[in-house]
Amino acid sequence: MSAALPAHPASVASSVDESKAGTQLTKAKAKLRPSGTKNGRNLCMLRWLKQVDANGQKDDFRNYYDKTLTHAQREAYDTEAKQLVETNNWTKAIIERGALH
């Protein structure tokens, strides 16, 4: 009966490095996934995904929301989101067909 030899430390380190590299690459291109929170940012994100870039990346949306939209446009999303929640109208159809600000 032969005993299994332990893995060579260099081969273990190599596979760990490859695993880390794959994880870092995945993080760099993170898919955009809105949370369940009903707020202006997520309202904007849902519309942006539906109307602008269905395969949008997290960094692309962050750039759009934080750098492209004005403060007034972000406030408009916040106000609209609040109204949709208060009137119980936060529905997929209304959110996806709504206007981008």
C-alpha cells in the first residue's frame, strides 16, 4: 500500500496565486446588482440597467451616478423613490419605464 505524498509547497503556492488572480480579475469587472433598498440611487440604477446598459458594471454606474448626474438630478431620484414607496407604487413596470433624470 502506498502512502499519498504531501503536495509540494511550490505547487500549492502557485495554485493559490492563480486563484487570487482570478478573484481580483472578477472583482475588477463586478456585475451591477442593486440591493433591495428602495431609494433614489437604486431607482436610478434599475432604470440605468434597463434603459442604458443591461450588462453595466459597478464602476460604470458609479461614475455615471456620482460624476455625471448633478446634485439636483440625484435629489429628483430620491424624491421620486420616496413617492413610489409612500404610494406603494414601487413596481417593476413603473421603475423600468420611468424617465432617466
